[in-house]
Amino acid sequence: EAQVTQNPRYLITVTGKKLTVTCSQNMNHEYMSWYRQDPGLGLRQIYYSMNVEVTDKGDVPEGYKVSRKEKRNFPLILESPSPNQTSLYFCASSLSRSSNQPQHFGDGTRLSIL
Amino acid sequence: AQSVSQHNHHVILSEAASLELGCNYSYGGTVNLFWYVQYPGQHLQLLLKYFSGDPLVKGIKGFEAEFIKSKFSFNLRKPSVQWSDTAEYFCAVNLIKAAGNKLTFGGGTRVLVKP
């Protein structure tokens, strides 16, 4: 089954403790992206990757890092999480960087930073 | 910078009522337009998309949307809603010539359909 898989689904942690949210897709998609969803703000793009070893900042990249060493994986790293990063995070992928390619979303990861 | 506005944050209606959700975007260039739906506790799913051609597009589950270029709008409609349409709906815009496949989302509209 074609899917985007995120782990963990839920995480409660404390300020400053490094964490990684994994994202994996099995559709051989080139383009992957991370969004955060906050009430009333919709989804905002954090980082994106157009292919292996090619990543770039989205609209709200501060406090986050990503890597794309393999085509299927696109982990999101919070080196020193802070309470303002408490949010619902979605990973998405699409076949290519072309703007007419619909994005496929993972089930989301709810992070609470205390 | 481009932005997407959804006029209603919350909509409550009864089954069989008609639904229309407004969406306006601020960018003057060529865009691709999407509506996504998020059912409670689930990920976003594509409802419909507009790239070119007929400005009235039909999507899944009886939804349709009309692109009006002069009004920078892409409103979503359904003639008769069901309880199962309770969800949050997001309008999204994608610039044709942007770097990468970047979606800009509206703030979302929570729709509650009462049985």
C-alpha cells in the first residue's frame, strides 16, 4: 500500500532534549516536505527536499533541521526543542517537484514540548 | 508573499443542507489550486484540484469547486451534506513557477454536520 509513515505519532518531551521525527515513503517520490499545523494558521511548510541531498528552507524553518540521505526517508530534527514548537507535524511527498503533483500526507505527529 | 484566506473558521449545518466554503488567494500569477479534507484524527486527503481548463472541477464525495480568476477565488461546494462530511477543510495554492512543490494553505474551516 502506498503510504507516508511518520513516527512517533505522539511525543511529550521537555525543553532542550533533542528529538527526531522520522518520515518514510514507499512510492519512490522525489519531493518530500515537512509542515506544522497550528489552529487558525493552516499548515506551514518547514523544510522541503527536491531529491536526495537537496534540501531547502520553507516558511518556518527556525529551530528545525532535516536531512535527505536516502530517497525514501526525510527525518525532521529538533536539536533543542522549545514550547513554541508544540504542534501537529505532517510529512508529505509527491512524485516530483512539479507544482501539479498532489502531495500525499502522513498521519501526523503530535509533539508537546514542556 | 502569497497568502490564502478562508473566510469561515467554523460552519455548523444540518444534514442535507448545502455547503459553500470560501477561499481567496493573493497571488496574481498562474496557480494550481487544491482543496484538502482532514477527518478527525486523520491526515489530509485530496478532495479536488484545478490546474487549467474548465473552471468548475468535480472531486470526490460529491464536492465541486469553481475557480473564478477575476476574483482570485476557488470556493468549495456540496449541494447536500452528510454527517460523514464533518471534517476540517483546507484550501491550498501552489505557484506554477515556484521552487519545488510548495503548497500555501489557508487557515482551515471546521465543518460540523449535525445528524
